[in-house]
Amino acid sequence: MAPKTRLLFPILTTLYFLLHTLSHAQHLQTYIVQLHPDGLSRSPHRTSRLQWHLSFLDKSISTDQEDSSSRLLYSYSSAIEGFAAQLSQSEVETLKNSPEVIAVRPERRVEIHTTYSYKFLGLSPTAQNGAWIKSSFGRGSIIGVLDTGVWPENPSFDDRGMPPVPQKWRGICQSGEGFDSSNCNRKLIGARFFSRGHRVSSPEYSPEAVAEYVSPRDSHGHGSHTASIAGGSPVRTANVLGKGAGEARGMAPGAHIAVYKVCWFSGCYSSDILAAMDESIRDGVDVLSLSLGGFPVPLYEDTIAIGSFRAMQHGISVVCAAGNNGPVENSVANEAPWITTVGASTLDRNFPAIVRLNNGKFLYGESMYPKNVVSIAEKELELVYFSGGDKGSEFCLRGSLTRSKVRGKMVVCDRGVNGRAEKGQIVKEAGGAAMILANTEINLEEDSVDVHVLPATLIGSDESYKLKRYINATKSPKARIIFGGTVIGKSRAPAVAQFSSRGPSYTDPSILKPDMIAPGVNIIAAWPQNLGPSGLPEDSRRVNFTVMSGTSMACPHVSGLAALIRSAHPKWTPAAVKSALMTTADVSDRLGRPIMDGYRPAGLFAVGAGHVNPERAIDPGLIYDILPDEHVTHLCTLGYRGSDIFSITHRNVSCREILQRNKDFSLNYPSFSVVFKTGETRKMMKRRVTNVGEANSVYSVEMEAPEGVGMRVRPRSLVFKRVNQTLSYRVWFTSKTRNGTKNTRFGQGRLAWVDRSGSYRVQSPISVTWSSTTN
């Protein structure tokens, strides 16, 4: 027995330390620690930035047996001064007590939010006075894309005809799994990946998911798709299994692309995002495109807002998706005023797939299922729809369909809970022959199509109601799907996408968000070869292009257009680029009628300034510029504490002194957001505009006052003698109405400066809010 006792002791000791280590690890969480930017220079010991950052961990880590460097994930210097590390709660409290620590923020996880869209926007490769020719197709500009990576072999990233890599570029092509420096070229000039935050924070990898590449290579498709929308090279034979055929081009086909992989199977983690922004600033990008985000949080807690402020200071335009949480009010994300926030709109391109019921009636639907492989669905099939149970059969959830009841039939599946294409796979596995995907009242008539794995179509909520009424009233309901190919120019567009997040801004109602809308529904763009066009692991088909919808697709449209403007006007600030896009945006659709949001004209909280118009934005006439100092003053007007402002701007300011020097301050934003709190009836806002059009030009004001508001503008005309001359004007808003019985009411109008030659119309939306709150 003695030998067994001696053997048992070291086993128990090892087990104890193993359990202690596991318990310790389970209590660790990723935090981003922001440090005072002057702390390194004030350090009594001359040391490197990395050593300085590690010194904080040395002081805070609760055990002497652990190497502090094992906890460090990232060391930041450009986007913020600080680091990301794995910390316990007690270690967080220790760090917070250090005078050199500004803030300690827990890791946040956010989600990732074309052959025709460039034509829809009016871009032409042959028009001599067009935006592409004037900007040399974006040559010389570098677009940084933070997303899921890139599939470099896709023809959208071919570098034929591309100019040399700009001398200012300081980035790298990082090697990794299935990726090395040979995958970069003059189009794709850089690629990095950031996985440390994901690796320590994400749940266990699911074997059913698509395999990840630990490299810049894209295993999900989203990143390749967005990068090609922004700056993809021309591809003449682009199509999705024969549908949507045409020449694919990014918005800035001459621009260079740098990819920063920050999103993985479990999402996108703020420590990785901040590390990518940190590197991109040093690399030398001109535009940052982030098709990701979550619900709004205060700016001083938002790492994207903080990192983008530093990028803006370096002259980088930051463009972000507004989010896919519409049509809920106050859902717009990425709402910092130095970020360009983009909502989604529709195109006038459709993929009809009509349902013909056996009573002779038709229901309009859409689908990207390839017509050349359709056979059984165009024959009449029995219709089945399961509802009322507790398995989620109406949503076609996995395990909810009984094979004997769906075999060889056309199954109706309600939208929601699981993915649209996933429902089709589940129907197929259960033996179903075809599927009708039915919108609910939540989705209304939204028509985001998919490249389904079986014959299928998507119908709107009105058609869905008719279909279910027919099924309930018919003893043996039957239907067939008639696939109609690709149709262009037969529908009203643009319209607001139902899913596009809406304002007003939750954290800053004094700024109208989103800033604008751009194409984001049924966008065809690059796709990786490890995935089928549906994005499902079971899909064995392979394509170079597929269709996706979301503000994720709208964002890179504007990122590419920003690159065009930067190429045409290399000395413009990010605020000037945003102004050009906003003040030239369209407020009507292609038929000259109001842009629609469902069944009604769209409000400003859905469209912002309107729908992007690159042909006008390249030459806007006047611009509203904003200096970084003005953003600091604006943050003071929001009531932010000095420490909050310091965490965003790295500036130690006294808001009391700033506001005393800047009475009646309003940010020089290209839109107006007027908030009348209880008891307030009068507001004055000042703006200044810079002439970037022609010398000796005269602009006169035109107004459309919001209902219940009086407006007065002084002066009523602006006389510019030279280019780059700046003039100011003031607008007085007077409320003619009270709150009434509602807590909040909204009004909208517009103000435009129109030059006498008729060449320029510089337009700003006006949003008015009557609020019962006094905060």
C-alpha cells in the first residue's frame, strides 16, 4: 500500500494545481486598458512601450507564479494608448486605481452587419465628366476593410491594369494558414489577421461550422464580398449560377485594398477590432470600411468610436454600417459624428419567382435559384404548412419536419429564428421538393433573396397572408413556382430596406443618423471557393460571386465612393468627404417620387441626407468642414465629463471654459437636428461652408420648414469671390407648437443653397424633435 500512497500524493497535488489553474482561468475576462498618452514619457525608467504596458500587468496580477506577458493580447499605440489583456475582477480594480489608467473596458462582441449597383448609381467608365474619370477610378487611394478576411484568388482582386503600390504604404501581407505574401498584389496590397481576442473569449468551435483559416484567408465570404464592393477590379462575366449576369466592378475599381481580418465564427471582438484599427493607421490607409457593429453605447465606451476618432485625426475617412436592427427606432449603431454611418436601400433589379396556385391565382415572389436546373418545382406540387405545434415547424427548424409529411411536397416556412437558406436545407433533408419562404408582419415586403439549395421563392407578408388563407380554405392545395430570370428597371427604387437600422441617435440626438443610405439589398459580389453560394456547409456548389443583403453591403459602397472623392480631392478632410456625399444625396427615387419606406414616404431617421449620388458628390460646390477641436466642443455640449472626453480624444479639457468661449455652439454638420426640450421654443444654429466649386459664385437659400416650425436664415445669399473661401450663416428655428399629449413628436424639412448658374444644389436635411425630457 505504501507505493500507492506515495503515487497518490503527487497526483492529488497536480490535480489541485490543475483545478486551481482552471478555476483561475474561468474567472479571467478580456479587458481593454486605456492609458494616459503622456504616461510613457513621464515614466522614470526609459523603456519601450511594450515593457511599459507589461509593467501594469506585473503590478496587478495576483499571483507571482504567472508570467504577465502570457496575459497580454495586444499593445496599442495609434488607435489608443493602452493594451488588451486577460484579467480577473480584482486585477481590474487594481488597475482602475492607477493614476495613469484612463479606463478599463470589458471586451465587447459585435456582429458583421456587385454586377449592377455601380450602374444604378450612375457610374460610367466612359463618361468624360463622370465621377470615375474625374477620380481616375480611385487610383492612389487605399481602402482598409475590417471584416472576415479575403479570398485572394477571386477575379475581383486581380491586379491587371493596377498602378504600383503607393509609396506611403507601410503595411504587410501576413502569412498564415493557406495564405502567404504571394497572395498579395497591386490590388490587394496588404492583409493581416487578429484573433487573440476571439481565441480567448469565444465558445468552443463547432465541428458543424465551416473550418476557419488562421490567416487573412476568408472562410465565411462576408469579407470578400464587402472588399470587392468597395474596390473590386472589373470582372466581365460575373453571375450567380447564370443569374444577375454582367460586369462586376467595385465602387473604386482603381483603388488598392488592404484587408484586416477581425471577425470569426463567433463574431468580432473589440480587442481585435481595435488592434486592426491601430495597425491600419500606421499602415497608411485613406478609408476604413467597417461592416460591423452592435446596438448603440455611449461614445466613451465604444472602441470603434474611440479608434475612429484617432483615425479621423490622421486624415482617414471611417465608414460604418448603421446596423440591421430596423425598423426599430433608436437602433442605429456607429453613431459618432466623425463616422460616416450608412443605412441600406434597394435596387431596381429583381429576380422574379412567381407562385401559381392551382386556383389560377398568382403570388409574386423572388429567388436566385438557378432557372437552368429547375424541373420539379415548375410542376404542380402539394402545399403543406405546419403551425400550432411546439417544435417550431412553421419556421422549419431543424428536427421539426416529419419526413413522411413533407416528402415530395412544397413546404411553406415562415421567416425568423433560423436562417433563410438554412430553412431550405432542412426542407431538403426532410425530403421536401420545394419551399415557399413567407415573410411575416416583421419583414413586410422585404425581398432579400438567396441562392437556395432547392427550388424556392420568397414572398412578402401580404402574399403570405393570401397563401395561408388559400391553404386553410382548400382541401388539396397545390402550387408551382415559375422562375423568371433577372428583371431590371421595373420596380420603384431606391427604397429603404426594412432591416436598415433607424434613428434618432440614442446617444446623441443632436446629430441626425444615419448619414445616408446606399445599395444594400441583393448585392452580387465576390465569394470564396470554400463555400457554396448559399453559405451553408452542406452546399457543394462553387461560384466566384453570390448575393447578400445588409447594411454590411451598403457600407462598402460608400467606402468606395469616399475613395473616389479622396482621389479627386486628396487634400480634403474626412469631414469634407462626408459633406460632399451628404449634401448631394438624392431625396427622390428614379421616378422622381419620394423614397419609400414600406408603404409610406421615408423619414429622415431612415434615410438621413438621402441616397448617395456619386456623380454629384465628386463636385459638390460647397462643403461643411469640421476640425477635431470642434468635435471636442461638441462632446462638451453633450454633458460628457472631462474623463469621458479624454478617453475619446486624448485631450485634457475644461468643458466649462470651452463652453464659455463657444456660446451657442453647434457642430458644423451637413445636417440639422433640432431638439426642443420642455419649455424651449427657439434655437439658433450656425454653419459655415467652403466654396470648392467655381470662383465668383453666388448661392441663394431655399427652405422647406418642418411643420410647426418657423425658420429664418441670415444671410439669405452667399457671395464667394474665390475658391476655398469660407462663409458663415445662421438659422433660427422657432417652435409654433407644444408637445401636446405625446411624449415626443418629430418634424422634418430641408435647407438648400443653390447657385445662380444652376450647377450646384447643396442640400441639408432638418430634423426637429419635441421632447418632454429635460435631460
